[in-house]
Amino acid sequence: MPLVTAPIYNPASMSQPIEFIFSAASANPILYANAQLFTDGVAQADIQKIPFQEIAGTYFFRFDMKRVCEITSAPIAQSLTSCFSTLDANYVSYNPDLHSSIALVVTYFYEDPTTGKPVNLGITDTIPFGTYEALTTQRQIGEALDLNEFTVALRRFYTNQPNAYDITTTENIFTTLPAFNVDRIQVTTYDSAGVLIDQGQISVAIGTDQTPLTIGAGVPQLDGTTYVVGAVNILNPNVASYTIQGGQFLGFFVGLTEIRTYNIVPNCSKRSLRVHFLNRLGGADAFTFTAAKVRKEASTSGLSKKPLNWDYTASPPLNVYDKGSFKIDIKAGEFYEVESSFYGEAKGSWLAELLSSPETYIETTQGLKACTVDDTEITISDIDNLITVKAVVRLAVDKFIQRY
């Protein structure tokens, strides 16, 4: 007998069990089932499970794909998640590391009544690729456990950032969207009165499953973009805001996702630090600390000692430059003490994602530089006071120093 119970949600979130229950009947006791677990066409694990239940000669086995999907998906240490890329350049790319296509092959082994050894029952149950999917999107307690808001029109982007979102003409942002059936990204610009200036469509390979798609949505990233329908001059000085929407071309543009709005604001780069981060929905995000930025360097070391090179036959008997003590295990790292501008509750909840993100980068003229954010706390809302958040952002690579 094949699959008895499939995962409750499809696509499933990797924050919850992705459980398959199989059964097989046998006149002889079934000792175990062997499952080959696959993601995205690659065999990831080969595990055995004893039956968790037996009813009248039918044996039931439970296999959970959650951990396999997690360890083969982003974020992965020392790897750049695909929703981040080169700055100041056009970028449109699917993100297979944020998604798993699941497959299983299950065989059963019963106990030979004569020898007592396991024997293949001769039954193979298969879940083929393209039937069940999982996303790195995390669901919190109290939230709907399904991912319908990302799969049913008009679908949400994979971000909790405010909509509209403030951005300068020099800042980059990567934004991640549900891409099933999406083959066009529509960009529309508006002046300060909300009057449409330009509109154009970017062509992308049509999404055939729930694999997310990321587009570079900052002004430097959209500059020079090729449009298959219309055209957009994103550098037009009259542009006060612009929107991005994913959709499908059916002789005309049909929107499949929500519309994300970006308001262009003045640049204050001398006192700001922009941090890109992997958010809790599995997409790319970015935030600029604008109230304060202090750049510092900290060093640590150990201290070692040795006897002086004393020579009684010399005058003086030792060299003045001789070392009795010297530093060892020297480490130095650069960091920034930053502070945000005032924010409200909606932005506070979103900013909390940055502080706990496992993958963060500073935006620099040289590209994205890996960083870490020190553990801290954030006030999400306060009805009596204006609130900001302070953070310490450290470059993830220490300075290179001469060593003894």
C-alpha cells in the first residue's frame, strides 16, 4: 500500500514537520522500512525506520523530511545565499537554495520465518519529484501554518518590510518574490504627485514550481535594465517613487503578486550604514541605520615573557630593544556602532529580524562584506516614547596581522 498520509501543507515550511506516512501489509512481521530521501534530484539520506504501528498485519512507517530539507537549503556557512549578488548591477535569478523539491523511495523488509533474517518484501513505494515542495519560509506561533499568502494571488513578496519602503538613489536592495507562472517583472515610476512617468516589463524564465525569484530592485540595479515591453528611465530626476510587481504576459500584463512601492529619499551616506540580511521568510532584505554611525577597531591579545639576553662580557650587558614581554595571539577587528532613526511598531517587528538573522552583509563600494550583528534587544513598540535601536555590526573577517 503506498502513501497513507502526506504533509498537511504543500508547499510546506521547513520550520515544521514535513511528514510522510507509508504502510505495507505482510503475513510475516515487517522489521523495518528503508527510505531514500531526495531533494532537488540529489540523494541526501538513506534511513531505516521500524514500524510505529501495526494493525491486522499492516505496518505503518513515518518519515520526516524537515531536517533533510533544512541542512540542504540556505543559509549554509561560507556560502552566499543566491538571493544576494553583485551590487550596482542588473540581477534577476531563481533561488533553488530557498526551496526543496522532495522525493522518496521506500522499500520494506520482513522477517524470514526460517532464518530470522530481513528479506525484501518486494514492494517499492515512490513519491516522485514535483509532487511535494518545501520552502525556507519560517512560520511563527500564532501565524497560519500554510503558505497560501505566497501561493495564492495576489501573492506576498518574501518580506515583512514596510510597504512603501524608503530608499536612496545609491542604495541596493534585493527583493524576493513567489515566482510560479511569473514570466514578467513590471516596473513603474511616478512623480511626486503620483503621476505615472514610465512603465516597462522585464522578461524572466517562467516559474514552473514554488522556487522563489530575486530581483535587484535598487536604482543602481535597475539602471540599464533591458525591457521587453516599454522602457523605464529610473535615473529621471522627476522620479519620486517606483513600484515592482511580478506577473504573467497573456497578451497584456496580468499581476500575480502584490505591488511593492519604493519611495526615493535623500542620501545621507556619510552617517549611514546599510545592512543586507536574510529574513525570516527566507528572502533578502536590507535596512539602513541613519541616525548614527561610529567606526571603530578593537584588538585583543595574550602576553608572553622570556628571559632577557643578558651578556656579562658586554657593556652594557643587554640591548635596550630586548623584549622581556611581547604580544601573542593578536586579533583585531573592525566594527560599527550604529543607531536607527525613529520607527513604529510595524518597522520594529521587521527590524527584529535583522538582529537575529544568520546571514548579514554590509553594503560597501567594494560589494557586500560579510558581517555579524552583536546580540542585543529591540523595543518593538512604546506608546509613550519615540524609539530607536542601537546595534554593533562587526565585519566577519578579522584584520591580518604580523605574528611571532
